[in-house]
Amino acid sequence: MKKIILILSVISTLVLSCNKTGSMQETDAEKTTKTTAEPQPFTVDSLSVNDSTKINPKITVAFKSKILIFPTLKDKPLLDSIYSIENIRLDHYDSKSLLSALKKKQENYFKENKEVANDIPMDYEQTWSENSDMKVFSQENDLLTIKYTGDGFTGGAHGYYYEYYKVFDLKNKKTMQLADVLVAPESDIWKRALWDNFIKNDSGKGQAEMLLVKEISPNDNFYFDRNNLYFLYNQYEIAAYAAGPILIKIPISDVKVMLKPEFKERMGIK
């Protein structure tokens, strides 16, 4: 009888032990699943290069560029679009690869200008330059707007400057297009809205006197908030160089019926 009781006791102990182990393994698995499922917080970092060199006795060239890094973004088509304005396209957009790409751009800039400078007689010393920058302009409703700017000088009467905006839909992993925001973006309604708001906001600026066009169409250099649509036109795009970049602001309250329903819902526009 004692043997039977001892055997039953051992069996009971083993069963309880197995149950506890199985329960612990299940808990660990659940924890692992929960940890994996939790989205990583959106993070932004940056890196830059800045250098100059004398390519002949009269000309110094300077290159400066800063770009953003998005460690938590993994969608390659989206990243391709983010870096397209910087003329960077990589297999992997990690910090090491991006830094290497920037250094390569710098190397090519120095090399190309050295070749050009050999054919240009120069009576006085000057510095040729190329500068570019990326900044997070806004982030709301999983919509990331990046502002790209750049300037430079390669001889001649004056330098150059540009300013671009791109909006990225992080939720749907795509670049926002006009067709995602406007109903019939090619419509004359938008040309009229752009023209009227340009004239209305030009008071005292004198940009209207330097226009090179008779109508203004929507372009891809746009961004928005809950109150306005903004379209940016760079020098020579619709006006003379002296006019500088032209920013046209259209109140959303004036064109609400011409906005996509999905866009209004996303932005909370009533």
C-alpha cells in the first residue's frame, strides 16, 4: 500500500510540474507576441557632410549637405521617394549607407567642378558652392511633411535657391499626390483659385509685376494643414528670378467642396 501511495505521489508531482512548465512557456510566448506586435515609435535622426577644397589657384569649391534618417521606416518605395530629391537611391537606407552616398555626392561635385574650372579663365578668386538640407516640417495624422532646401553658386551673375515640400502618408506607405487631395486637380477652378489668392496676397510684394505666365496651375510642390493648402513655386517657375520663391495660400474654407472626401476625413475637416 505504501508503494502505491508513493507511486501516485510521484505521478501527481510530475503532472503538476508539466502543467506549470507548459503554463510558463505559454506566458513567455504571449509576451514575445505582444512585444513583436507593438509598433516602434517614429524616430528621426540626421547626418551631414561639410568640406571644401581649392581646385585651382582662383577657385575654391564647398559642399555641405544634411539629410534625415528614419530608423523605423522600412518601406523601400517610400524611402526611395523621400530621398529622390536628394538624388539618392540605395538598396538600404541605414546611416552607414546614407553617409557613404553623401560622401560620394561630395566627391563627384569636387571632381565635376574641377573639370569645368579648367576651361574657365578666372581673374579673381571666388568660391563655388552647393548646399542642401532636409527638415521635418510637420507630422500629424501619420502624415509627414518634409521641407527640402538648397542653394549654391557656380559663377555667373547670381546663385540659385530652391525649396520643395513633399507629404508622405506613413499609414498607407505612399507619397501624397494632388489626386489624393484635390477633386479634378487639372480643372480651371484650381487655376482660378491659385490666381485669385496670389493676387490677393501680393499686396506690397511686387511679385505680380514679375510674372512670366498668364495662369497658374497646381504643381507637385505643395503641403497643407487643416486651414489652408499651400503651393510653392520656385524662381523662374512662374516669375522672374528677382521675385524669389512664391508661396500661394488657399483657404480650405473656400474650396472645401473641391477636396477629396477621404482627405477631409483624414484631416478632420468638417
